[in-house]
Amino acid sequence: MSNLQNKKIKPQVVKIGDWGRSDTTDRPQAQSKTLDDYDTQAEALIDLCNDIECFRNEMDEPCAGVKVNGHTEIMKMYSRRFKLYLHKLYYDAFKKPPNADSVQQALGHLESKATFEGVGRKLARRVGELDDAFYYDLANDNWEAVRIDKDGVHVLSQPPLLFFRTKNMREQAVPDPTGSLDLVKKHFRFRSEDDLILFSVYLVSCFIPNIPHPLLVLAGEKGAAKSTSLRMLRAIVDPAKSDLMALPTSRDDLVISLANNYMPCFDNLDTLSSEKSDLLCMACTGGSFSKRTLYTNDDETIINFQRCVALNGTNMVVTRSDLLDRSIVLRVSRIPPAERKEEEQIWRAFNRDLPKMLGGCLNTLSKAINIRPSVKIANLPRMADFAKWGFAIAEAAGIGGERFLEAYRSNQMRSNEEILSSHPVALTLVRFMRNKRIWQGDWTTLLEKLEKVAAKMNIRVHQKSWPAAPHALSRRMNDLKSNLEQAGIFFDTRKNDTKILTLTNVNVSDDQCANGVSQQDQQVTRKPVK
């Protein structure tokens, strides 16, 4: 029997400031005063705002809790929407529009009230957590949300958690209690069973806030429905009016996209710069971005985000080791001509199954909440929080936790091979150490030898990714250290009177070394550092 109760229940009232009161009016109705009773329009507008709850969010920004049609809507005070609300409030009371100066004066009063009198409250965006339960905002006009806890799943008409909505958010379907996670394989095509397992687990994990989520990369040739798959993924997790975005060209624009979307999806990427790779790393694991506030000299605006980020590309877009270590790369299959369908037919079938897929995800998560405390993994992989939750989700879905870990580790190994094969330094180093057990020397000598290997492999050494000096080679190899170690190549530098670099290839035995390596390669070369 499903543990999703599609019954809209009203939870026990949780008092949050003045919002726990039973009054559901949108604004004070006892407006017996006229404009003649006030000295200025600003004074009249401030009096109309007495029922607006003023507070600060987790980033210390002034916010307002406004009663609209019986529910509380959260608005940032400097937003255009809040200014329009003040205009409407004034016009409804006095049947004439306020002047711009009076609105600015009222805004200044309310911002100061939020800054010096309001309490700090944490806002959730699409997904939030409160008192050992997860909440999922349906973003509908009734401001309903879904509560997911160890006892099941419920649709709430008045959730206790405060949600903030952006202009790009779109309403979600109400989850179906009879839904199943098995419907995922009906609408998503992957080359292997491992990729389907990882995608299913990742999909459920996106409803868990406040944990690092891997970057999801969909790779495949043209005609593999990569863009459609991303649209469907976002429709399940974070429906948006603009579901797929081009990667912004500037750093600040990318930060805004990450901050305003719970699941930003970037379509048809070709390359990623190092700066944007670093920002995506931050978005996966969580971080803050700081910049000067507009029209000020020393005020600082801090943007905090931790997101579920997904992207696609025909080529392998992610090449930097730090981001690829945080990624799940899934291969989608090209659709045979005989199986292609019209867009309208595809989306009609998907939208018909969407409530059941959503219900299946939330049911699975509810079961995983009970399993998660007992999960113990001996050797945690990268993105440990995701791995432990993934184990619990796989158990709840009937996949099996060990089966998920096997698929996840295999995917990470495949990503590691992608790093080694795409990075010229790693590629030449692996070839250089192919038949060597141990090599010793210094960074200068190693760079010379790698350049000779690169020439034989037709790798250009006059490119940006190739180190131009020994100290640059040291930095490149330190960046790749964990990836090289997964491939069995270790390096170490000891400092005494001389600086000796030691490379060790654990994949080569002593017998192989004696039979296949020249005497010159086995010699220890020591040169003093000048």
C-alpha cells in the first residue's frame, strides 16, 4: 500500500511571528481614515503596511511576509514585485496612485524595520528542511507544499516552512499516491543499466536539500534526446518557465542563474572555462559569492547557493579534474529512426505519467529517510553525503545499496579515465611510466622526458594546458594527483640537500621492470637544486 496520502491536510499551526493568527485578510480592513487624516502619502502608506511582517533572510536581506488571498507570500523588499504591491495597497485604499517619493519613503521605513527589529529567518527555494522533514513547494496559487518524512508524504495547505519563489518557477503537479519510480525507464534512455540506476537514485536525491549533489552530465551523439531528457528531468524536480538555459558568458550572470534556480540546466555546451568550472564546483558542494552592492562604495552583497546542476553536450564538456570528480556522466543512446516520435506525442505521454513519477520519487524518499540512519559504508567515495543517501534510496527502491555503490564507483572510474585521456600531461605521464616500476629525478628532467614522449604521441606542447616550466608541471601534477593515484601512479618529493622526485607505478611488477625497462631508466638521477 502506498504511503503517499494525497489528502490535503492542515498541519498543527506553527506560530511564526504573527503569522500563526487565524486572520486571513490580505490587509487591514478597518480603514476608516481618508487621505485628509494624514500629513503625507508616505505616512498613509506606512499605516497601511502595519500587517506586513518584516524580517531578514539568511543573507541578511530585508524581506516582507504579505498576506495574499489567504496565504503568506514572501517578497524581497527591494524587488519590483513588492513595490508594485505597495502601489496596489495604496490604490485599493484611496482609489488613487501614490507618488514615487512616498513609495520610496515607505520602503525605507520598512527596510529599517526589518533590519533593526525583524528576526532572521531561513527561506527555502523549491525544497527545504524543517524538524527532520523535507518540504517540496508545488508553486501553485494556493501555496501548497508536500511534506516528506519517515511517516509518509502529505500535501499541506499551510506549510510551516517559508518558501521564496522566483519569476522562472512554474507550478508542479500534485503527486499521485499510486506512483512508481519504475516509470523513469519508460521516458529516459541510457546505454547501460548502471546509468539508469544512477539516474534514478540521483533523481530522488534532488528532493533532499542541504547536501552536496553531483553535477549531472548527459553525453551522447546528436539525436540522442539529450535536451529533451534534461527538460523532463527538470519538469520532475523543478518545473520552470525557461527550463533549459544557455551558459551565461559572464561570471556574474552565471552566479545569478545558479542563485535563482534550484535545478539550473544548461543546454548544448561545447567547452567550460576554468572560472566557470570553479563556480559549478561551488554550486555542487555549496558556497558563497561576494560582490559590491550596486550604487554603494563598501556594502557587500553575498549570494549563497547549493544547487542540483545538470548540463549536456555532444562532446565531453567537463574536463577539469576537480569538477569531473564531482560529476556523474551518463551516456544517452541515439534514438533509432523507427522509434522516433513527434514532440507533442512525447510530452503528452510524459505529462500523463508526471504525477505518478513524482509520487514514486517522494514515496521512495520517505522510505529512504527510515533507512538512512543505519547506513554504514566502509570506504566512502567522493561526494560522501550523496553516496550515503544514494545507498538508502537504492535500498528503498529495491535496487540494492551495494548495487548502487558498484555503479557509482564504476562511473567515477570511467570519469577518471576521461580525465587521464583528455589531459596532455596525464596522457604523456601514463605513457612514460607504462613499463617502469620506479623513476627518480627532478622536475626539470621529467619535463624534458615528457616533452619527448609528447612528440612521439603527436601532442602539441605549445598549448595552454601544457606546462611551460618545471614549477608549472608540479602544479599540473598536483591537480591530477588523485586521478593518477586511481590509475596506480604515485609521486612524492622529498627535500634534503637535493630535491628528488619519485614516480611509482604499482601496476608494474619488479619482474616486468627487469625484463622491459632499460638500465638507464632504472638509474637514480640526482641533481642539486640551483
